[in-house]
Amino acid sequence: MKLYAIIGYPVKHSFSPLMQNAWFKEKNIDALYLPFETHPCNLEKTMEAFKTLGFCGINVTVPHKTAVMKYLDGADNAAKSIGSVNAVSVKNGKMFGSNTDYSGFLDDLASKKIKVSGKKAFVFGAGGAARGVLYALKQAKADTIWLSNRSFDNAKKLAKEFAVKAVNANETPDLLPYADLIVNASACGMKKDDVLPFEPAPLKKNAAVYDLIYNKKTPFAGLARKNGAKYYSGEGMLINQGARAFKTWTGKYPDVKTAAALFRKFAK
């Protein structure tokens, strides 16, 4: 039996074990995928243990996506450009990292017929998730990308790295009416008492609001509802990034519809 894992802190809430184990069963692969809640101070020891125990692949989630890179033997160009890894392959005692978050995001946009090329996008958040979103939007040739964050200094720093336009939170209402795609790449919405981090404004007709947070009612969902805009939460990205990791590990692409059906039960 081949062993796979997901590490994070926390990780008990993760849908990935249910999804990946269902795909292994679907493809008749003798494998087991396990969650490991790993404190940041134990990350190096945990990665060494995976090699020692012969694990074949590891998914990496918050807060380890950047820190894990220094324990790897290599990473693909996307992971290097984004500065984070969410999938690790182990072969012959060597660990190689990749980033399937950005491609999973683009896969989900495509499945929902959300066009990016030549469009204007507004992204809120300046953490690890935002890095993948910005890279994806650049790869998809968005015409204009605005980046905002509670900390304008952090927004400016990340915007400079990805060559996009930093926007102060108080300027956001002036830009929202022009955005074709609005992406929440922040933690806003993870807590019940979270509020929209900027003043609301009317949205462009046919604008789409995409929230990387899933299985929660967030302020961004309220913004979309108030404007009659299309709203999408992050389970599609979660499923598609997992599918790409599965393909990297096994050479087989799984059925994302199977995972979508499982997610609906998981979210109840």
C-alpha cells in the first residue's frame, strides 16, 4: 500500500482525505491518504519522517506552503514564481514540490465559463493564497489586476513582485464597479463576525465574485447577493488542485464530479 498525506495546522477540517481516498478507490489504486496536524516547529522533522516511512506524496496547506520549500530537493517553475508549494512528490528519497493551487483556480474558472483574458480583476488579500491567484491571473492574461489588502504596505510589496496595481482599501469602492472578477484571497469570512474590509459599492453587470473560502457565508457572498452578481466559493478550486496533485502522483486524472458529490455531503 502506498501512503500519502496532507499536513497543516490545523488540518482536521480538511476535505482532502475523503476526496483523495475516494479517488484511489475509483482508480483501483492500493493507497491511503492521511491527515497530519503539524505544528510549524515540527515541520522539518515531519518531512524527514515522510521520507523515512516511504510516503509517495504530500499535500501542504496553511501555514506550511512557503516554509516547506526549504526542506525540498527541488520545485517546479510555478512554485518558485509563486513562492509556495501545495503538493510534494517523493521519488528515490528525493522530494520535489509543485503548485497546483493556481492551475486548480484556473481550471475552476474555466469550468464556470469565467473569462480572464482581457478582463479586469480585483483581488483582496496579500498572503500565500493571493500569490497563487495573482500568478494565475497573470498567466491567463488579465488586462488589469488590482490588489488590495488591510495593510497597504503588504499590498504594495506583493503588487510590485507580481507587477500589478496596489490599491488602498479606501480606494476600493471607486474600482469595484469596473471589475469583471472580484477574488477574496484573504481570511475574511473565516470568522462569523467578519465584515467586508472595505466600503461596499455597486458591481459591474455580469461581474463574478470568487471566494477562496468554502463552506461558509462570507461578507463577499453578501456583496455578490446584494448586487445580483454571480458568486462562487472555493470548493471548485480545492477539488481541481487536488485532482492535479493526484495526476502528478499517479499519472491518472480523477473524476472531479465524484469529489463534487462528496463535497456536498461533507458540507452538510
